[in-house]
Amino acid sequence: MADRIELRNVFYTYRSSEREVLAVKDVSFTVEAGQFVCLVGPSGCGKTTIMNMLAGFLQPTGGEILIGGKPGVASSDRAVVFQDFAQLFPWRSVRANVEFGLEMRKVPAAQRRETAMEFLRLVKLDKFAESYPHQLSGGMQQRAAIARALAYNPSVLLMDEPFAALDAMTRDEMQRMLADVWAATKKTVVYITHNVAEAVYLGDKVVVLRAHPGSVTTIIDVDLPRLREPLTAEFANLQKSILHALSHPDEVAAAA
């Protein structure tokens, strides 16, 4: 079952013996259960810090994060997909990679195999179940990582620029695949991207962040039917709104 996410006046300060750096300042937004929310912003706006707090890898130094109404400490109810292709275990087959989380939960072997194949079919990799990561393209490795993340049925899926290293054609294909997977699973998704068109294509809403320190400039609802057509005027206008918020954060924040 999907979970609702709430960030309430969240701050995060990196501290060392020499100095303190405020990375995230007073960030608040909500991701409803089953919603797909994209975070967009320049480098240094705290996107990855926010993702690490949502994953439970970091704890806020101010404010609070609630996931399913509970404090957002590290938990197996969340899965993370990173940009790096090396997130798969090279010594395990694709199917064995997808089974890994289920194996840690002591799920019986037959059930693990059945579940892994179900999600490999969902991402169109079932024919490569016995292949190894080095035998797959970058896009195929990311599909396998998504299947692995979904296989143990997390309530929240966190994705940190998972398609950034892919070529343009593969990225478009992966976006379509992810939209289909989300429609089939209705997971709560938080997705980091630098690509404005990707955010409009995938998101139910887009949280636009500004840098130094990271804070919310505006939140833009994407009220477009799925599947989305990037060449429409409505799609282009939403991209323009996000780009304007990125380029003129003071003006947009003051008008909000």
C-alpha cells in the first residue's frame, strides 16, 4: 500500500569541525499516497539531501518528515533507485538481483522467483532474467534496478536522477516505461531530475527548488491527462512556467 509523505519546515545543516553549511532551509511539501512528485532545481539546491532524508539516510536538523504518518527513519518500506549503473550486484543474474530484497526477508525460493519474474515482465526484461548486469545496456540495467526496487513491495519509491546518464532516445523510452510501471503499481514516487520536460511528462506535481540554501520556490500542479504528449501547447506552457521559476525564483516566490 502506498504511503503519504509530509515534509514540515525541514532544515538540514552539514556540520564539520571547521564549519556549518545550511543545505536545506524550511522546506515543506506533501506527496499524497500514490502520487508521482518531481523535484527540480539547480545544483546545490538540496535535492539529494532531501532524498537522503526521505530515505532515512539523514535525519533533519530541524522540522520533521512523516511517511505514512510516522517519522521518516530508515525503513524497508522505501526503495531507492540511483543514477549509477553499478547499483546492481555484478555477480548475480538479473533475476537474482531482483530477488535480493525478498531473499533478505526470507521469502521462500519459489515465491521469490515468481515475484521477480512478475516485475521483470513489467519492465520488459523477462527474456534477460538469467543474464548478468555487464551483458545489459545502461537502460536495461536501470530497468532491472527498478524491478528490484519494486519487487519487495515498498510503499514509497525514491528515484535520484535514474535516467541522467542515458542517451536521449533511451531516456525517452525509459520515461514511457516508468509511466507505465507507475500506472500499474500506483506507488508513491519522489523523483529528482534536472530535466524539465521529464518532470512534466512524469509528475503529478513539480516542486521547484532554489539554491544556497535549498528552499521551495513554488509547487506546480501538472494537470495533464496520461499518457502525455510533449508537443502540445499545454505541455510547453508548463515547461515555461517551471523554467521561469528556475530563472526568476525571487519574483516567483514573492508572487506566491
